[in-house]
Amino acid sequence: MSFDALYKHLDHNGDGTIDAMEIRTLFFGDMMSAPGIPKRPYAECSDWKAMQSEIEAHLKTYNEMSSKPMDLVCFLFMLEHLSRVCRVIKSPGGNALLVGVGGSGRQSCVRLACFLADFSVFQIELAKGYNMEAFREDMKKMLVQAGANGEHTVFLFTDSQIKDEGFVEDINNLLNTGEIPNLMLPEDKDEITNGVRPVCNEKKIVDTVDNIANLFVDRVREMLHICLCMSPVGDSLRIRCRQFPSLVNCMTLDYFSSWPEQALLDVSTMKLAELDDVTEE
């Protein structure tokens, strides 16, 4: 749809004016389709209330299946961010930089978007003694999962997990080139070769060492999506964006601002509805 056609679509009165609420409730995506259905149609979600009900049903299904259920309220502000994250991770090579303070819903949006897209979430688990070597082992598992096994994977990473600035440097390289220098050992390359060789045969590519390596990197760039959750408080984000330019150049920025009044009302209304003997006042 062209911009002119979209403008006419929103200009219901024909007087050249568009209500701000019309823009906020303009959603495109495949969120109205049930997870697990191949080739879900990408279309306009004309009724955002119906979309809200559909996503709440998906959230209920997620909570029944997950060991870490999420207690979320799907108000309009949350749906806007969810649709953006869904659109980014469904794009080949799509990566997202989610900027906001803790508790603004960044990780929850990513997890729910991955469930709607049937993608797996990969996240490191910090423990005592977790260092650069352990991080690179995790990166190795993740790249094999995406590049060799062909699984759509979303790497969810927060600034609270940065125990070493080398973590961010590796992520910067991964965003820029699709690989981390000097990561794979000879025994790892055997696993990669076994996973990528059938794809080479399918694509009718000669399975030389270089072709397999190049195809592996291409599959990583296509199958792996990185979602970084960063806080704007302090100078850390500004310094990291200057030191590691791929955080800006290779990612789509979504800024989680403070919740609007209507969002706070929606949350409080839902919580109060769970209590007995609460008057309307």
C-alpha cells in the first residue's frame, strides 16, 4: 500500500485530517493467526480490540506451556511494541535494540513475539564464575542451533548481563558480519559441515569447505535475530553505541517510553477486578 493510498484509507471524513488514535491503532502483521500455522497471512488488523483478545488468548496458551508464565496486561501501548518486535524478528536478518528502563516490558514483548512467531528464545544464564570463555561456549551453541540446525532463534540479551565488555564486542561482530572471529574449533566445524552439507546439496552448491562456511554464515544471518534490552539511564548506552556502531547500524531501535495514563488505568483495572468487594468508586 502506497503512502497516498494509506492516507486516503485513514481519512474517513475526506477532509484531509487524521485522528491520532487512527494512527496508533493501525496494525499490520500476522498476529491474528494462530501459532504453528505455516505461511500465516500478513495483513491489516482492522480491529485492535479483536487483536487484543486474540493475543490475550495466545498469552494464556503460552502461560500454560511455559515454566515461566508472564502476568501481562495487553493494553494498547504494549500491543504497539509487540507488533514492532514481531515485524522485526520475522524479517530476515532483523535485529532489535529495545531501549527502556527495567520493568517497561521489553523482555516480555520479545518472549511473546517469539511464541507468536514459533521462534525459540536463547538467553545466557549468569552464574558465579561466568566469564568470556563461558559466554563464547554459549555463542557457539546458539550459532550451531541457527546456522547448522536451521532453527529460527532469537538471542535475548540485557545490559545487566554484561559482565565483560567483550560480550558486547562479540555481539557487535555478529551483527556486522554474521560470525564471531576465532570462535569455532576444528571439532565444531565437523558439526557445522554435517548440518550444512545437506542444504548445499539441496541448493545445488558444491560442498567445498569455503562454500559450507559461507552458507553457514548466511544461514546465521537469516535464522538468528538479536534483541538487546538496554537502559537509557547513565552514559553506558551512549558509550557502547559509540564504541560498537553495529548496535545502531544493524538494529531497529524501539524506545520504550514511560507508560501512558491509559496503560496504568488498564493495569490497575485488571488488578482491582481480581479483588472482592471493591466499589466502583
